[in-house]
Amino acid sequence: MATKYLSCAQHYLNKLIALKQPVCYNAKVAAEIVKQVYTKEGMAFPTGAQLAEAQKTIEQTLKIQNLRNLTFKDAAKGGVLFAEIYTFFLIGEIVGRRNLVGYNVKTSTEDAAHAH
């Protein structure tokens, strides 16, 4: 019984070893493409000053005091915006499944009937 599991494990290990070369090749190709895009677009890592500015902006945005100064009008605008976004999400779901309610999922009995 143990030899059966060992031979099965060896089989899968051999398959993994066979995948090593194509995976390494594709990773090198992807790295080269990223490097070329990075160079061509003139991209650069953010400087320390840019990171500090971004952190300061985030901290100012998330301050609790800003929430205390929130007016009903601003909250209502935010609620309407959220409702619009959620409505577009729901419309996308309906279009994606081509049905108003739920997905058209075949049951196992329907699958068995079509198999014969």
C-alpha cells in the first residue's frame, strides 16, 4: 500500500519537475517585459518626500475631526453616490447572468438526462 502512494507521489513530482523549465522561462520573459515597460515609460520608485506627502494626505483624509464636520448634505450626497455605484453593480450582475434573479444552474438529474 505504501509503495502505491510512493509511486503516485513520484508521478506527481515528475510532473512538477517537468513544469520547472517552462515556468522559469515564462517568468524570465515577463520580467524582461516589465523591465522594458518600466524603462520606456520613464517610471521610477517614489522618493522619500513623495511617500511622506502621500502619507500626510491619507492621514488628513482619515481624521475623525473631518467626520465630525460632516454635514447632512454631504452625507446625503455620499449615500446617493453609493446607491448609484451599487445600482450599476447590480445591473452588471443581471446582464452577466442574463437573468433577473439567480443563475441558470443545471441540476445533477438534468446533467444525467443530457448525458444519455
